[in-house]
Amino acid sequence: MLEYCLCPKCERMIMLDSDFADGFCLYCGTHISYSEARGDLLEGLRAAIPDEFVLETDLSDLIDEDDAGESAYGLSECREECSKGQEQLGKWDFSAAYESFSRALEWYPSDMESACGRLTAGMLRLSDVQCWEKYLCGCTELIRSQNDWNMAQKSLEYALDIIKRFLSKGGRYISPDYTIGFFEKLAVSFPPLKTTAAEIFAHCLNIEYAPLTNAARLDNETTRFAVGSHPAAPEKEQRRGMLFVIRTHPDPRVKESLCRALYVYDRSIWLRSRDEAHINDAIALCEEITGGEYPPQDVKLVLNAMYDLLMMGGIEQNTTPTEKLMFLSGVYSYEQMKRMERFFSGKLFFNKLYAEIYLARKGASPLSAEYKRIQEKIAALS
């Protein structure tokens, strides 16, 4: 069974199979002993979290006193399984903890402590990322009827803290395609946790410049490993995740760096291959950010980044405007340019490109009203 470990050389979080005595670090290639790497990880965790069973203590303290004396069929068996789950959770045996909490809920389905424990263990089994939203919904539906969110929030704080530690040590990528619904619901249901949710999700979106770790680029093998045997995220429509971070993250510098990492830095690949999915996603991001729900500073941030992407501004300093016009006139369609006009019509370069692409249309004429309108705009900006 795969377990979290710590490489003694590069000190990054890795996963090794406990059925084998030795293994290799995915990052630096060091041959390491499973028992030593596992021991190093647990020792560091104990130093960071003095009470190894802090979750058990916190959740038990929050149980309604009225429930303490309750006697019902299956309650004692539920408590026994729940106790096992808490012990396994403290030892980072998340798979066994999840099974114990699940059995506890089979005995007594309305037990809040077991529901929150299963939510935590399910999150920390990274192979379950596609189920996080389901776990959260099941837990919150149970406690909503009892009007007590404290236990779930403590459980989530514990799980999110471990995930941040995992990522900060170079931990493997958690697919945003599977977890976006979870983080959106988490931010709405638990406002005190929305900043943490945005920080983790920004890391997961920004795999190549991840803010929580100084690790080098995390490769595709790493990505697939964390997600398990599930299909890789499509990564063609990233605006939902980008908009979530813009709405939720408090730091404008993080928002800007993430927007540029997702849309600007690899743009030459998109444009040369005329990647319609990526291009349309960038235009759709402009349309959604200007829908009236976002503050002006966030709108400006996104539109500036999208102009640098779509109009090749800012970075290609050695490329002349004429060369850019010749290249981009073969990339965009007239329909795409019409969608971009409301955002970039105040830019001279954009209008010159618009005129070039309009004339390339079948049946277009320099005498048409549309072409004259574009030329008037160019003359005004000149």
C-alpha cells in the first residue's frame, strides 16, 4: 500500500509502497529505505503537531453534551469504530481510517464525529480527489439539520493543513478538474476557510509555478500518480478555476501571477498550433470577468494579461508590430475578433489586426461600412 514518506536527501514529500523495503525518490532519484523515509515524515509531523491525535481531541470536545448520554441501537459499535478511525488518522493510515469511519456510520448514520472523520480521511486519500465534493456534501447535509458547523470546520482545517504540508514539500499535483466543485462549495459553506481553499487551489492550477512549493516543474507522471488511474484533467477550459481564485484569494499579486502562468507564459504553443479551445477559453474569461460581478482592479488585471496573450504584447520585444500582424492574422477568425473588440478596441494594434482579418474574409470590401468603421477607429487612435 502506498504511504506518504519524506526523502532524506531533497526533503520532498513522496509516496512509497510499504510492501517493499526500499524505493526511489521521484524527484532526486535517491535510493532510500521505506522505514527510514516513513519515520522521518512522522517525526516531522509530531514536531509540527505536538498532539498526534489533535483531531480526535478537537472533535470530541465539540460533541453535543446531549448526545453523550444518548442510548441508541448501534451507538456503542459506532463509537468503537470511530475510535479506531481516530487512531488510524493520527498514524496517517488514511485508507484504514476511512474504512473505520464508514463502518461507524453504517452502525449509526447520524453520528457527526464519524461523518467528519470520514470526510477528513477521504480528502487525505489523494486517490479519492474525484469524491471530495461528495464527501463534503454528505457531511454538511448531516450537520446542517443540527445547526452545528464547528466540528466539520475543525475537521476541514486539519485536512487542509496536512494537504498544504504535503504540497509545500513538493507533494504531487491534485487535479483541479476533479476538485473545483469541492473548493467552491467549501468557500461558500465555510467562509473562514476560503483563503486556505484558494491558496491550495491556486497551487493545483499552477503546476509549473506552484506557489506552495519551491519544487521544479512537476511532470506528467507526477500528475497522474496523485490522481490515480483516472483520466487526466482536460486543461483546455481553465477559466472556472481562475475565476474562483480571483473571487476568493486576497492577494492581487497571486491572482496576477496565476493568470499569467495559466494563460501567458506558454502562449506561443497555443498560437502556433491555433489551439481553438485555449483561445476561446481566454476570450470567455474576458467575457465573464466583465460581467459586473468582479471589482475593477480584478477586471484590469485579467484584461491586461489576456491582451498580452492574445495580442502578443509585453514579452516579444524583439518582434516588430508588422511581424505580429502577419502572424496573428493567420491565427484568429473574424468572429473571434468581434468577441475581443469590446475589450481591446482602445488599442491601435488590435484595430489594425481587426482590419487585416476583416479584409481576409470572403466577399469583404474596403468600401464596406464595417471596414470604414475600423479605419475611423485607427485614425482616431493614431
